[in-house]
Amino acid sequence: MDCIYLVRPREAAMEKVEPVLLEALGFTEPSDLEQWILSNMEVLGENLLALTNQFSQFEVRKRKVDILALDANGKLVVVELKLHAEGSFADLQAVYYAAMCSTMKMGMAVDALSRFRGISREAAADQIRGFLRVEQLPELDSKPRIILAANSFDDQELTGAVLWLRSFNVDATCVELTPYKLPDYNRLVLVPRVIIPPPEAKNYMARVSAKESSMDSGEPVELAQLREAIAHAYEENPARFGLDRSHGFLGVSTPEGAVFYEWVVRKRPRQVDVGVYFTWMGDAQRNQDFIKHLAEHEAEIRAGTQWTYNAGQGGYNGIWTYARFCFPYDTEFPSLDRAAEYASAMTTLIERTWPLIEAHLQKEKGKV
């Protein structure tokens, strides 16, 4: 395990903080990890919506999924927690749970969230629509993802099994959660680290498996190739923000998590959208305020371009809002020849909207 250092800048001093095991701190059950993660799902390395915990709607009632969640693409995620992975057979448990959850329908996910949050079924459906940024709830597919999270992953057999599963396009991830106890403080620093897939190999693996994954998911190879071409064109030019290619998503993440940029290929109508999206959950007015702010500068955003531009709200009751350039196409799939244009449009959109967004964020802070 790596060490971290506590710095006291004014004293020009730096103190080494050693990692500790959860057992040494008096924690003996994965349920402690469960509650921490439920309080902030992003500790698992991405934005997830927790549907429920200790999910047990199986024929064998003693078996329970620690956390059941949805990712940003509407994929079901089975989260299995262990204090230590060694000898836990967490991989086998997670595969069993994923198989059992593979027949779940979206209605069951809505019911689970309704019970978990103590809210109405309609409110739960609204939360999921807002999280997924859709107007209609999609159906769940039959391939849930797997996330294994533990204090440590010292079991080479387990990690080897996870890598083997990934070779068959099973989306399995291992997240190591290392606690550090600060001296003279009663709080911990919890450092998450995705060890599988290795961060340095993530983009390479995404490129290598683009064709296979698109075929397995039913997505046409042409669309996977288009995403690769857009990504390549975008990365060739200096850009304010880097690409976010997590789990089939192709977009650009910003320092403000509820604001992101994304390329979207639409079948109805046939067009490619290059847009910025505002997704403050449960705060439709704030989403509207940002779009209103951009509307005041529409002429600046569109200046010198021939691209169609529009802005508006999506989701239920404006759960999310957007501003985007639109590129119609009249063939079955958008042409790869336009990938550079889509990448250029994204760079233009970011350059012209992000300073406006930053200014509005600062204005909000000034009101607090």
C-alpha cells in the first residue's frame, strides 16, 4: 500500500500517514463499508445510483446483494463488499448474483428504489429518469455489471478470475478501499483505487475491444468506429478537458460533476448532438437557470458557425437541461468522414460555454 503525507504548509512540515486495516480500527463486518459507500457511491470510481442494499429477492433467501445500483448508461450493477478479498470467493458470489439479477425488469428496479428511499413509486421512477437523463425509462439488459470492493485485494486467484471474466466481455471491476488514520484526529481518510481494469490500460482496452463489445451489445460496429474516430480527432487538438470514455460513454467531464459534455448519436431524428448538459438532481430550477444564462449569450456561442444550435429541457419536469449543436444525417449511420467536424464542434462548444458556466458558478457562490 502507498503512503500519504499530511502537510502543514505554514510550518513547512510533512508527516507520513500509514495505511491501516479496518480490523485494526475495530471494524469486522463489510456492513461498515456498505454504509460508507451508500453515503457517496462515487467512491467506487464512477457516478452510480444506489437502488437498494441487502437485496434478497432470490429463490435462496439467505443470499443478498450488498448493493444494487444503476450506472449512467442504465446498466444494472451488482456491488459485492468484503473486508478482505483473500479466500472470500467474492468473484463467485458476484457472478451468482449477476446471473440472478439478469432477469430483472426496470419495474423491479423502480420498486426497489421506492422501498429503499421510502418514497412513492412515481418519485422513484422520476429519480431514475433524472439520473439517466431520459424521458422514458429504458428496459434493463441481461448483462449486469460487477463491482468488487474490499479493504485489500491480495488474492491472486480472485483477481486472475476477474481478468479472465473481462476477457469474455463481462464488465467486472475491483476497487480497493484503503483507510488512513490521521494523527490526533478521530476521522479517517479513505482512498479508493480501481485496480482492475488498470487505469493506465483503460483507454487501450477500450480501443481494442470496441468492435467486440459493440457486437455483443447489439450496437452496430459503425457506431463504435464513429466513437473511436471522434475520440481520436478530439485528442489530436489541445482541449480544455480530457475525454471520459467510461462504460461506452463518450463525453467530456468537467470539474463540476453535474455539468458535462457529450456526443449523442440519435436515430429519431437522425442527427448527431454535440451538447452540454446540466443535471443537478432534484433542482430543476438550477438547471433552468444555467440554460437561461447561456441563452443570454446565444449569439456568442453560435458566432461564425453554420451548425444548428438549440437549447431546452429534458427529462421529467426539467430534471436536466441542455444546449447543443445538431448535425443531421440522411444515411443509415453518420459518416466517419464527419468525425473531425463533430470533434471540432465539441471544442468550440466548450471554449464558448465553459467560461460562461464558470462565471455563473461564481455568481452562485457569491449569493451563498
